[in-house]
Amino acid sequence: MDLSAVADASARVSEICQRAASPWSFASVLSQVSQGASPDVVHPQVDTATTAPGGDGLTSYLFGQRLGSASAGSATGAMFGPASGLGSGTGRGAAPAGWADALPAAGRPWAGAIEAAATKAGVDPRLLAAITQAESGFNPGALSGAGAVGLTQLMPGTAAGLGVDPTDPVANLDGGARYLAGQLDSFGRVDLAVAAYNAGPGAVRQARGVPDYPETQAYVRRVLGCYQQLGGTL
């Protein structure tokens, strides 16, 4: 095999990855180009000269490999690497009856509100409870030095964007559940969604995984541990 050709194709694939605005647009580019669409039409940020996988089998192959599986079109696998198993569950679905019995004493008074907010947002109540435990210890009056407020520690700007009053415990849980649901939608994995809740989605995309911040690494371990103790699937 011509190693210079491999290096050239690999460089072009890296350029494609860098130009894609998000994992979802990246997956869309591969999917649509593989179906014969012109790259400059399906994604204006990726020019025809750098993609052209239809005319370059090596680039097309490496492009598919970067995605993890070209046939599956797995954007999460490509951009963030394969799931480790820990934290690779969906974080969706209803919790079984009696799940709140495993909550610490401070969390039990909030079980009903947590379940209602999580169900409305399409999130596993046990995952929202684990986030709440890690964020505030179930203290509705919690206020961080950075200005995060309440049970799910919403920043004022985030709360405003969600249209909720962060000082209202029920509204705070509703906002936290919706924000968490958004991260699950974006990343498709519990560990990445939890990391995004802590460090922000931009940091997760930039790191292509859980950011290498000690605080975030510890936070993800803590939330996943709490989630597992509540019976959540990792």
C-alpha cells in the first residue's frame, strides 16, 4: 500500500471532521454523500475538494472508520469514541415502583417532584435524582459560588432560556430535567450527557468525550455511582 496516499487521505478525513459543525452534521455528510449527494450541497462548511469520497475509495473508507461504522452511521462512536460500558445506557424510560426507597433521607421528600419532572422530560427519574444529589444534596436553597441555584443548580441564564424560576424548587427540577434531556438528545449516552451537564456541551464536543477536568471526571463518577445505587442501568 502507498503510505503517502494513506497519510494524504487521513489528512483529508481530519479536515472533514474539523469542518463539520457537530457530530450530527458529520453523520449527515457521510450518509448523504454515500448516497450520491454533492458534499458542498449537503454541508456548506465542507467543500467538495476535501470530501469527494465518491471518487476516492481510501478517503471514503477512512471517513467511515472515523465514524466508527460507515454502514451504521454512528456519529457518537466517531466523535466521542466507543462507550466504555459504564455510562453507556440511555438514561431514558420510567423507573420501577419503589425506586425512591433507595434515595437518601434528604431526597425522599422530593421523589414525587423529581419523578414528575423527569417523566415530563422523558428522562429516567433515577438519573435526575442522581444529578440532583450530586448538584445540591437535595437542598432547594443551594447557591454555588458561580451563581448556580437550587436543586439542580441551574445558572440564571440557563433558567431564563428554559423559562423557569430557579428559586422555585418544582420549576428548578423541571428546568434541570429538560436541560438533561437536551444533553441526552445531543450525545446519546449517559456519561457524556452527565459530563455536558457539568462542563457544558461545548467542552464535551471539544474533548470528544468526557473532558479531562478533575472536577468533571469526579462528577461523572459520582452521578453514575448514585444512578447505579438507585437501580439505573449503566
